Amino acid sequence: MAKDSLTVTDNRTGRSYEMPINQGAVRAIDFREIKVDEKDFGLLVYDPGFTNTASCRSAITRIDGEAGILEYRGYPIEQLAEKSTYLETAYLLIHGELPTQRQMDDWREEIKFHTYLHENAKKFMEGFQYDAHPMGMLVGTVAGMSTFYRDSKAVMDPASRHDQIVRLIAKMPTIAAFAYRHNQGKPYVYPDNSLSYPGNFLSMLWKMSEPKYEPDPVLQRAMDVLWILHADHEQNCSTNAMRSVGSAHVDPYSATAAAAAGLYGPRHGGANEEVINMLLRIGNKGAIPEFLKGVRAGDERLIGFGHRVYKSYDPRARIIKQTADEVFDLVGHNQLLDIALELEHIALEDEYFIEHKLYPNVDFYSGIIYQALGFPVGMFPVLFAIPRTSGWLAQWVEMLTDEDQRIARPRQIFQGSGTRDYQPIEKRR
Ligand code: CMC
């Protein structure tokens, strides 16, 4: 009869070991039993980039990369993008269930109550150089928030955790908008709590002398949809940073700053900025074949294509393309969109991309939408960090409350020098 176990034979010793298989996984620690002799440390599992290592059990987000499926707490991303709001999706991620009307009203009120930044945090932001990268301002300010909320150190206290979660989700758009206004040399606009979560963000970005900013409903909805799509994506680089740094039981502001720093990189949330740079460099549709020749030769990458997990179309890219149509109908056509559409069309029929299972990812179109809305490229990862905050926090709580979790501390295979004696400087060659 089939057994849920794995038998491994160590050919160095001829010994066999049986390890249980649970939920399609063996425990890496079971390999430590495999030893040549009693002094042996035991077999390690080598996995740079964690390509085949599950670092946790999670009930938050499910991705089926082959089938192009993304679900938050069991709800397909397509349904959430069509029917939910970002704030409701954030509630779902954090609490595990969609809210009742009463719970939603309370959640909205709680978030609104915390949208203002402490005036000293505002002053702190004012100290940045006029052309500081907005992501650097966001990372620095979020880390600085731990100095304002000392109660945040009580990470094992559910009530304290809840307070910090609300503060972070509420203040992220405010920090992002202040960073934007700072770059523009414009006065910061305080939150307008009579507006929706995305509407208030647009007001803090674009309000000038008018007594009340009226956000365009299409732009407001586009922002909400983009934020739903970006809210969580299971164990990606920044989420792994959140869990890893959080596993030291540091406060959530410090852990969120670390996660946001991970998101900043061009291989992660910085990719949408790189997409725009790439499209500008290509310049026109006629130059696409030559550009793709370079990609095929391995000289560069087609940014916005490829994903560690999705080996078919990224479901978020499909939805975002629809949002792009709605935004472009409103703000007018953009040459970069034409180049992107043509690039996608050619790449999807190209043997190299088919063979390597490279399809557009969420960032292929998000940058083009952000640019059409008037955001400078430096704001793109910031716009990603706002919604991903709810995903990071949901994962953080799950990590803290999982009895299996310990401080993140990988092993290494040491390949440096053997033991040697210290030489005084005059004796060194
Ligand atoms: N253009 C051309 N070739 C590519 C690309 C690309 N965008 N992505 C992967 N490849 C090739 C790569 O050269 C390699 O080929 P070979 O096997 O012949 O050497 C093969 O595909 C596997 O690549 P990999 O780098 O081992 O794959 P990975 O899973 O480690 O990397 C990735 C995933 C997203 C970093 C990568 O696809 C990439 O660099 N894409 C461009 C950057 C990008 O769009 N990033 C946004 C990711 S989605 C948003 C997010 O989650 O943050």
C-alpha cells in the first residue's frame, strides 16, 4: 500500500532513512539525521533563492502558477477586482473573512481615524532633500514611526498588533502623498476623511487651492483595482523580508520598512519603473525586433515579463490591461502603451518567450497606467507599497501566531579558508 513517506538511501553509507511527507512536503530538518558518522553535522538542503523551500504554512494567498490562479483567502482575484474595494480586501487579508456591513463600517471608521501623521513625522519628512527618491522617504518614515508608537514593541499582544495594523494601513497613503508633494515642492495636503480611501489619496496628491478636491470616479476606481491586485502575493521577496525581520520580534514599523526596502529593488516592485525606462529606450514600434534580438541573445531582459511562480499569464496582468483601457479612455492615448501592446503581441508569439514560459506580469502595465496618471517613475514602487502593506501585515500576524515559526536563521555551506594564525601587518605579503 502507498505510504505518505519518502525513503532516502545515502550511498556513502548504504543506510536508508524514512521521512514522513505532509501536505506534499518533507521537513528539511529530517535530513539532518543523515550522517556519515556520529561527528557529522548531518545533511543540509542547499536552496539559494528558496526556489523549492516552503518557509511557512499559510492560509492567506494561493497561487497556482501553471494555471494562472491567484486567490486571497479563497476568493479569486478576478471577483475581488470586480466587486470589492481595497479597504474591504485589506480586511479580508488581515481577518481571514469578508466583513459584515457593521464590521466594514467600523473598519472604515478606524482607518479614517488614523490617517493623519504625527506633526513631528511630517517635520521629519520635510528634512529630506528636495529630490529624494520617494521610496527612500517612505522606507525612512515608516521605520521612524516605531519611535512614535512605543507600544508597538508588544508584538505578542493582539490588541497592540491591531492598533499598529490600523495605523500602518491608514498612514501609508499619507506618507506616500507627502513624499510626492515634497518632490514637487508643494505644501503637504492633510487627509480629507470625508473621501474614500483611494479618493483621499488622490486629494492629498493633487489638491491645490480648491476648498474641496473631488476625485474622478474612474481614477478612484482604477486606483482601488490596482491596489486590490497588489495587496498580497504570498512568499515574495518583500513578504519574506517582513516575515524574516519580524521573526526577530521587532516592532511592525521596522519590519514593514524592511519589507518596503525589498520591494524597492528592480527585480521586485521596482520593475514597473524599469518597464517605463525600457519602453522609452525602445522609443518606437519599429525598434522592437532589434530590442528583442538583444533579449534573445541574453544581453538584457524584457522587463515586465517572467515570474518565479507564474508560468502562464499572470492573472493580475489580464485585469490590469482592462483598467489601462479605462484610464486611457479618460486621459487620452499614450505612445508607450502602443509600444507595450506591440511588444506583448510579438513576444507572446516568439519562440524564446514561449520556450521559457515568459508572459507579462502585473508590472508590465501598472507602470504605464501610473505614468498616464501623471506619476513620476519614482512613485511607482511607493504606489505598490501602499496596498502591499495589508498583505505584509497579514503575513506578519500569521508568522507570529504560528507555533512552528522560529527566528529566521538559514544555514550556509562554508567554503572559505581553513583555520589560520593571525599575522602582524608587517609580516603580511
Ligand atoms: N526576459 C528575458 N529572459 C528572461 C526573463 C525576462 N524578463 N525572465 C527570465 N528570463 C529567462 C532567463 O534568462 C533564464 O533563461 P535561461 O534558462 O536560458 O538561462 C530563464 O528565463 C529563467 O530565468 P530566472 O532568472 O532563473 O527566473 P527567476 O524565476 O529566477 O526570475 C524574475 C523571475 C521575475 C526575476 C525574472 O523573470 C525577471 O527578471 N523578470 C524581469 C523583471 C520583472 O518583470 N520583475 C517583476 C516581477 S512581478 C512583480 C513582483 O512580484 O514584484
